[in-house]
Amino acid sequence: MRKVITGAFVSLDGVMQAPGGPKEDPTQGFELGGWVVPYMDEVFGEAITEMFDQPFDLLLGRKTYEIFAAHWPYAEGGTDDFIAKRFNSITKYVATRSGVDLAWRGSVRLSDAATDVARLKREDGPALLTQGSSVLIQTLIANDLIDEIRTFTFPIVLGRGKKLFGEDAKPAAFALVDHKVTTKGVAIGRYHCAGAVVTGDYAMDPPTPAEVARRERMRREG
């Protein structure tokens, strides 16, 4: 069985669009691309190396694939040589129904993300690691296909932009299994799926007359 691991750079308000540069993804008028760059430090670099040091194949949406395919095949020998060599040597599964050319060596098209990823998970092999790919991630979440989420949460608010969790995200609980904070305030967390959301109740039993009235007012207001 293969695990699906989501690796995501997110702001405090959950935006994950265009972390690497102003021209990476300016769709829908996003003007703050490159927000990760000022927060890089040694702790951040070590966490990235750790994530990419284990066996994995990439699982990408079409737009993130195009960003990666225009960069990583040409990056070996540069400052990110370790990542470039890993990305260029592994399989890249690309969820797309468009006719985009998958010219990057090792690329495999997935025409139905939910069905195809479920099939891949039943096979033997390395973990399937997402990067970026917000639309794909939300499809995986909706179909209970993600086993682990690794978030790099940056101490900024970006407002509008593509988000890790959409408004229709399926409720689920996660267990924090590892965490660290960089010198620049990036909170790095690793979470495993932990089943359904468990709730409780601090209300008085029986409720006070004021509480009964409050609940009735809320019911009327919808």
C-alpha cells in the first residue's frame, strides 16, 4: 500500500498560491507571489531536505506540473541540485484531463484523479507526495485519499488566493506527530489522519432559561 502525503506551504489564513515567485501563478489577480522567500533559514532547509530524502513519487495537478517542468529539468548543478536530481529521476503522476504535453521524463497522466490515485494507493511503491496543486488536493481530501499532511505555516496573512482547504472540505480529525518552528517563525507540522471529528459540550444541563431563549433566537435567525 502506498501513502499519499501532502506537503504544503500555507499562510496563516490558509493561502498556498504562488509561494515561489511573483510570476509563478498570478491567476485571479494574485499579486503576492514569492512570499516564502524571506522566511528561508537553516531549519526550513533541513525540513525540506528531510521531506525529499525519503522514497517518493510526485503527485501533481496540471498547473503545478507545468511550473515544475519549466524549472526542475534545467536546475541540476545549481543551488537546488539535490531536489532537481530527485525530481528528475522519479515518476511524476499528473492529474489532468487537458492535452498538456507531459514531456518531462518520467511523467504519467492521470485522467481521473480520485479513481487513479485510489488505484495507485493499492499498489506497492514509494509514497505519493503532492506539492502545490490546490485543486488536486481538495479532490483527494473529498475522497479520503490523503494519509498525511505536512504544513509549513508562514506568519503572514495573504487574503484572497488558492487555499489548502476549500469551503466544501470534508470534516476530519488529524493527529500531530511531529513539529518544529524555524528561526523566522514558520511552524512546521506533520499530521496523520485520525478519523472523524469528536465533539464535546460545555453547556449546563439542563440549560438555563437565558440559554433556552438564546437557542430559540438563533433558530429563528437561521
